[in-house]
Amino acid sequence: MRILNTDIIKNAVEKMCIEASYKIPENIVRCYYDALKIEESPLAKQILGQLIENANYAASNNVPSCQDTGMVVVFLKIGREVFLTGKPIEDMINEGVALGYEKGWLRKSVVSHPLERINTGTNTPAVIHFEFIDGDKVEITVMPKGFGSENMSAFAMLKPSDGIEGVRNFILDTVEKAGPNACPPLFIGIGLGGTAEKAMLLSKKALLRNPGYRSTIKKDAELELQLIDLLNQTGIGATGTGGTVTVFDVFVESYPTHIAGLPVAVNICCHAMRHKETVI
């Protein structure tokens, strides 16, 4: 049994919030370069070049890559051989977020009630998802999710008879409605199956997969490739100005479901796909 004080998790979250906002992951920036090779629109090529310039400037000068520094989503995997001491882990994660947003001069965008719209002033609370795994480690992923893209996400309870064609059509319709609002080129997370809330969670978790890595489930991997081709045919292009590349990648995560349902969730992420991972 490993004893771990939650202060350590607070400090890690603080640092990760800042780094995720300043530094777009290298494998994401690589997508910009790859898109330049196949993009046919001169304007879209220019925009992709600006995305590269912006990512490099933010990382070099320790400033946010985007003014919308998001609402923080935290995925926490806790080893079964870890014994946590100190303050409750939820409180310490939120303290870490608050410190990170204060020290990093990051925009605080969270309101205390969806209808009253009063800013909490700390960018907390975070949205926290727990999972228990084997071992004595704690794995933390911090995802600051901007709402230009989050607002464009969607969910539907399709009929089983709608089948794969209905799934494809719903996803295509969702991305076309998003248009330029989600800051394309996009990363698309798809959740299939489970219940309504399970499908939505799957779609968010799907975005954590590395670009280019297909699902280990053959049916899902085939759907991913179909959707990449289908969505890039929309011609929405970089920032909605038209072009060859509308999505960088699509990730599908599935789960068993009820005989009477076909839940489909689409979580859209902008070109930045900000996240930071660490293992304690």
C-alpha cells in the first residue's frame, strides 16, 4: 500500500492547468503540419500556418494559446494500492485549478449557476471523472475545454433501426451545424452505446486518444475512417473558410447498450485539443 497526500495532486493539477493552456501538445501541432501537405485551399493553408505560429508563440512566451482557457475537465485514475491522506481529493483538485488559473493569468470563465451567471472568480469547480485501476500510481489528465467547441457538441437517442447510416448522418449533421463556430479543423470524439450519460462520457474520453491511433474494435475503427472521409468532404475547412481539411481525426468509443436504444454522442474539440497528462 502506497500512502499519498492529496497536496501532491493539488500541486500537479496547478502546474498542468498552466502548461495545458500555454503548450499545445506536439502530436497535435504535428497535425497542422500534416494538414498543410494535403490542403488545397490557399487561404486554409495560410490559416494552418497561423495556427502553427500561434502555437509556437504561446509556448515560447508562456501565454495562453487561446483566450478561452476553458472549463477544466479532470480524468483521474487511482491505483487500488494507493491510500490517499489529507483533504478530500475533490477539494484539492479544485484548489489546484484555482491556483493554476490565478498564477497562470488564465481567463476565469466558470459561473456558479447556469441561470444566475455569477462568475466564481476561480474557474472552479472542475468536472472530475474517477476511475480505479490496478497498481500504486495515480494518473491525471487535465483538459481545459473551451466552449466554442463544447457548445457545438450534441447527443441523440437513435432507434436501433437507424443503424450505422443513422449514426453517420447524425454526426455529419452535427459537424455541419457547427460550421466555423468550433474553430476547425476539428477533433471529434464519438460515444456509442451505454445510456445517455455513458455515451456522453465516452465521447469526451475519446478525445484523449493520440491522433492516428485507431480503435482496437474493428467496427469502430472502420467507422472512424469513414467519418474522417465524410466530414472532410463537407468543405468547411480551417476556421470555416473552406478547404480540404475540416477534421484532423475522429475517435470512436463504444459500450454495450439496451436492445431498444442506440445512443450517440458527439463531442467536438477545436484544433488545439489542449490537455496535459501526468503520473504520480
